[in-house]
Amino acid sequence: MEEQADDRVYNVVVNDEDQYSIWFADRALPDGWRAEGTGGSRQECLDHIERVWTDMRPRSVRERLAVD
């Protein structure tokens, strides 16, 4: 089966726990998410997330462990 080209524009989004995802640029963001500032193709956004999201633990876990 032949894959269709994905020419849609995406935005990198982040939630209050500093978890990253991508979202269609032409759609309203879901509750609890905000635009991170990076947009482009699906692969460009995924590549950016791979570079910047180096600690996959939710922020609340990181903060709790930092106190101990």
C-alpha cells in the first residue's frame, strides 16, 4: 500500500507537566496544552521534540525527586 504525503502543518505543544506532543496547526489546542513555539511538518516537529525533551518524567515527578 502506498503512503500518502502528509503536507499538513503541525505545532509542538506542551502541557503543564512539560510533556510534549504535536497538534494540527489549524485546530484549537485541547485543554491543558499550549503551543511551544515550533511548527512545521510532522517530522520537523518530532525531530524538535526528540532534541528538547530529554527527560521524559513528568515535571511533578522531577520536582518531587529533587526535594528528596
